[in-house]
Amino acid sequence: TEHHGIVDPPKQSEGRLNMCEDTTRMLEVKGKKILAPMVRVGTLGYRLLAIHFGAEVLYTEEIIDRKLTQTKRTINEKKKTIEYILREQRGKKKKNEFVDTVVFSTPIEKPKDRPSVPLILQLGTNSPETALAAAQLVGDDVDGIDVNMGCPKQFSVKGGMGVALLRDTERLESILTSLIQNTNKPISCKMRLLETRPETVHRLKTILKTGVYAVAIHPRVPDARNHLVPANYPEIKAMLQEVYEEMPEARKTAIIVSGDIFSVDKIPAILEASGGDSVMFARGALDNVSVFCGNRISRMQYAQLFTQYSIYYGNHYGNVRYSMQRIFDNTRDGKEFYSQISNAPDYAAALKLLSVGRTVEECEASLPDLPALADLPDKEAEEPLAKKQKCNNPNQEQKDQTADAKQKEGA
């Protein structure tokens, strides 16, 4: 029964446990345009915009497993959403003040115009037990579980997650095996290159042997900065050829290519160069969520929609401002407007700056109308971002990593 309050998590079907060969657990992701997991970006409002503009598979932002296991599943009748809420104390001097934070949310029903788009929840984890507990908690509210083995940021690495997990063969194998054997969900992972090809091939073989249905590969080594080092698609192809010679059965596992994908026109060339099956949009989708249909709305239109959707679904304003700073790059859109976006203190100021013409209260009450794809221009509204511009502020990257860590921790 739907109600606003705590409800029991959906129960796993006992008849589906420990069924590694169950073909119903294979999601079809080959040949798809996929939204990448992006911390502070891939929240509910943003994912719904991505669906509308043509994303065919959605990944959530990375959610730390131990944080998810501390949440309670609720039904928000007003918004028609399922919410996993964490109640926690905030502030050293306010020990008795509790704050409710929505860690993960998803619609009760999938969008009627795109009901077949699967939702994959990405976990940050370093423990088979905690990963399994988190995966079982979300139950039937997601279509698959992905394990993050690619994040090189300090918070993840220090916690034994992301790239640190990729370096730990025994642990990564135990986590994937536990999830595959003890849930009824398709399991995948996202990784990146290690320093040498033999290292990376060894990890990839280990991952494939567990029985995952898909592996996303970001073809950069952990310390490579995206705006300085191009994605190495041929390296993926060379690795796959080596893997398939020894493991021809691994060809059934979907290989998703991530990195430097800013236009749908480039997909055939990227797949040819990499030998992959699908592409995953990250910075390209952050730059303009309509990248999935050819960047057919302007960044301003995108920012207006994103802000209104974020207000309606209760996204924290700090996350939205973080995204705005990347939508309106300071070297591309002018320092003055970038500075105004960066200094907008709240949603009211952002709505005014973006000329939305609605108040915060109006945005909280209803969603804006979305443009029909058939009515959009055939050509790109603006030139897509070719590469991430180097930030003029040398301290910005460290600030971003600190903010990401706080977002993951819920601090």
C-alpha cells in the first residue's frame, strides 16, 4: 500500500537466488546510448531529462554501500517517488538535531513514454557483505547493480573503493561473486586502465570470469587528467583481442566504452576504434543532456530545465550549482556569466539569472513542459564541447574532490 512513511524493503524472490545462469538477469545494453554514473549529477531530475532526450540505459550517481544500508525506504505520495532516506545528526554543536537526506530516489512507475529504459544503481564498495546488503535493500527498485572500480579520487581510493578495488584482485572477485550468487539482479562493473596492459588484462579476465553481464571501461590510467590525456580507444581493442583469444566465451559480455564522447555522430568511429559494444556519455551528457539526440537544445535551455527539475525533486542546490559551473564553462561562455553562476547563492538567484520566469514555489509545485523531440531543430543547437577546458583556478580541482567526498559521506 502506498503511503508517506517507512515501508519494508521489497523482498527478493527466493526462487531466483543463486541462479548465475538465469538469462532473465542479462540486460541488453549492446548498441545502446548510456548515461554514465556521475557523482552530484546523476540524481532523479537529471536522469528523467536524460530519458526524455534519448538515453537508453541510465546509471545512478555512485552511492556508497554503507550509506545506503543506513537508509529507510519511503514512498513520497506527492512526488510519486520511492526515496531511500538517511536520518543523521549534523554539526558538532547540534547533537540533537537530525536531518533527513534523500540518498537515492526513483519514480514509483517508469516514464510512460520510455518504460523500457533500465536503471542501474552504481555502488561504491570495498566489502562483499556491505555491497550485498545494499543491493538486497534496493531490491526491485532498480534493474541492475554496478560496482565502481574506476574512480581515482582520493576519497574512494583511501576507502578501498574505485581504483583501489580494481587493484585488489581477490576482493573485487569476492564482491562480484557474492552479488551474482546472492541477488536476482544483473551485475556489472566500471573500470579503467591500470599502468600496464598485463595488469589491466589480468583484472579484466578476473572480472569476466565472475559472470558479469557488462563491463564499462574508461581508457585512461588513474592519474591521467581528462582534459590533458585523450581516451585511448585502441588500447581497449588490443586488450579485448588478447582476452578473447583465451576466453572466446567472454564475447557475450557487453563492453561499454566511456571517455571523450561528446556527440552521437562519433559513436560508430569510437566503437570501431575500441572494439566495444556501446558508449557511455559522462562529460558530454553533463555539458548538454540532449547529447543523446544530437545536442538539439541550447545549454541555456538545458540549464533552465535542469534547475526546475532539481527543485521539484528536492535536489540539494549545491549539487546544481556544481553542475552549472560545468555547463557554463568559464573559458567558453565568458568569465562574467560563469562568475555569476558560481556566486548565485540559492535556487531563487539561479532562476532569476537563468531567466526561468518561475518562482521556487512554482517549481516545487509542478514540472515544466518538456520540448517534444519532433519539434526540435535537426541540427545541433550549439557546438558540443570538444574537450574539458583547463580550469583557470588552480585550486578548483581540489575543491571539487573535497565536495565529492562530502557528498558521498553525507557530511
